[in-house]
Amino acid sequence: MTGHKYQLTPNLFAISFGTAGLAQAWTVARGTVDGPEWVGVTLWLFAAVLWLATLVAYTVNSLAQRRFRRGFTHPVTGPFTALIPITPMLFGVALKPYAEEAGKVIYIIALVGTVILGGWITAAWIRVEMKLVDWHPGYFIPTAAGGLISAGGAAAFGWTRLAQLMFGWGVVCWVVLGSILLLRLFTQPALPKPLLPVIAIELAPPVVAGNVWFAMNGGRVDFVASALAGYAILMALVQVSLVPTYRTAPFGPPYWAFGFTYAAAVTDLIHWLSIENVDGRREVTYALLAAATVSYAALCLYTFIKITRGAFFAKAPVTASA
């Protein structure tokens, strides 16, 4: 028997990841419309605390239930373990204006972890017998998201060649995995209702790649930026059409797939408003930030309510080996 009532799952790291995404949006707005610095800083600190608390709780819980290693290859939640090293890369970049050397150290350590874990998980997908119906858009995280976010961090620190290398890593993985995931979504039975919100992650690759490309090319609109924006528009329209579908899903950890994805989309829009020098961009930027922040607050509120009712975390199996 296990002494833990609940089974903490890796997709809980999406909470700190989503918080970091919103922090990044406010940070970018500071540079484009002279937004307040304190909002982004507060969110970055909160994201770091959430990440650390989740890491400690998840590690203790999974070790006690003897499932720590198996958690990395779980067909549903396994891909989210990659957020353990991916999220700190964002923290390293956020530290750059205040403690650049410390930020570089954090980024490099997290980058190494992201690359190693991405390779290990990819090998596990090849080695372990898997069914197409088990796949879901969270499978983008270990390599596509890991590669693109790594590229953005490298560009922020001025490491051009590393940024190019990791951008290629992320984009190629996006293309390869994207074809598999769309085939799964188009041809296989619908995802289980609790897992439906992870379809939001389909919007993440083009908007994250768009943000990273602007960091790499000096904030200029070119063919690549426009092409990424075109696909992002398609995926945004898909998200709008899926609203009725999302509403059928019970609230749980998968809802945090909206957090980073939509925050990254807002960040991409803020970049475009600034680069294109759109009239009224200041007001539109604040409207976008307000919508993103209110949505984030709603996610936090619903999460808190569910936790207090004991209905947010998965119930632990009867035996530790289950």
C-alpha cells in the first residue's frame, strides 16, 4: 500500500510552464509598448516557485509509488516530463537583464537536460510498442517545443549558431511529429474527453516558432515569419471552431495546455503589432494582455477550487506497483 492518496502526474508541470508563458508576454510588452516591469517579474518569480514546488512534490510522490522512471514513457502523460528541463530555460533567459551569467548557467544546464531527455524519450517511442490512438499533441513537447524554446534562448544570449541548430531541431521535429499527430486526430477515434484540451497545443509550434524567429532575425518580417504566421492563423481558426468540443471536457490538469499555448500566441501578436507599427498598438497590446491574464486567473481559480474539493489530482492506485 502507498501512503499517498493522490498520484501526481507530469502534466502538472504545465501550470508553471503556462505561468512562464504569460510572464514572457508581459516581458515582451515592456520592450514594445513600455509596459510595467513588475508584472512580468512577479509572474516569473511565481512560475519559478510553482516549478520548484511541483518538481519536489512530483519526485517525492512518484518515488514513493515506485513509478518515477515509468513516468517518462507513460503514453498519456510521459511527454510532459520534458517540461522539467524546458521551463528553466525560460527562467535563464528571464534572468538575463538582471544576472546574465547566472541566467546563462541555468539556460545551459536546462538545455543539456532538454536535449538528453528529448533524445531518450524519442528512443523510447521507437523501442516501446505504441499505438497511434495513444498519441496526442502533447507529443510535440519533448523535441519540437524543446528545440524551438532552446533556439529562442540561444538567440537571446547571442549564440547564433546554437540558435540555428536548435531551430532546425525543433522545426524538423514539428514537421515529423505534426504529420503523425494530425493523422491521429483526423483518422482515429476522438481523444478521451478529459484529454481534449491538449489539442490546444496544435497552435503552439507556429506561434512559438514565430517568436523565436523574430529573436533570431532581429525582429524583421520576412518570408519565414509570414509563412509561420499563415499557419498560425489556420491553427487559431481551428481553436475557435473547437470551443464547443473543449466545453465537453471536465476540468483537470489537461486544461493547462491552454496556458502556455495561448500566451505564446499573444506574445507573437504583440511582436507583429510592434514590427508592423500598427496604429493603436499600445491599446491592442494591453487588451491582449488583459485577456490572457484574466484567462490565466480563471485557470488558477478553477484549479484551486478543484484542489480544495479533492477533484484535481488523479487518485492513486491501490498498490504502489500499479
